Amino acid sequence: MSGMASNYNFDKLVLGGVTAIVAVFAAVIAALGSATSTIDKSIPFLLVTLFYGVMMFASSYVEEEQHFWYWSTTAWLFYLLVKR
């Protein structure tokens, strides 16, 4: 295509997107197969993980502080989930 401002390899972008979707579904299936916790106890962890994934696509949020707090919050919620 002529006139494009970027030189993205769309085939690789689509492959990466499909791979990410398959990985998410595999992780969800694996998590649902594990009966160690109930859904209501894992909702905060799932929400933080989901929001963090969405925020990765916002360029203004790709800062070191953002990563630190999201990873810290996610790790703490995961620890509390496993501890129960």
C-alpha cells in the first residue's frame, strides 16, 4: 500500500494477535480447571490483569511507574488469592 506513514508487517501483527488470543483462552481454560479458588475470590486479580493488558496499548501509560504499580498490585492480589 502506498501512502502509509508506517512500515508495519501486518502478517506478523495478525499472527501475534492470534497467538495472544489463543494464549489467553488456554490460560483461562487452565485456570478454570484448577479448583483451588472460586471466581468471586479471583475477580480483583482478573480485573487488574485485564486492565493492565488493555493499558499496554495506551502509549501514554507505558511508563516505568505504571508498570511498577500494576505488577506490584497484581503480584499482591495473586499472593492473597493463593494464600486463601
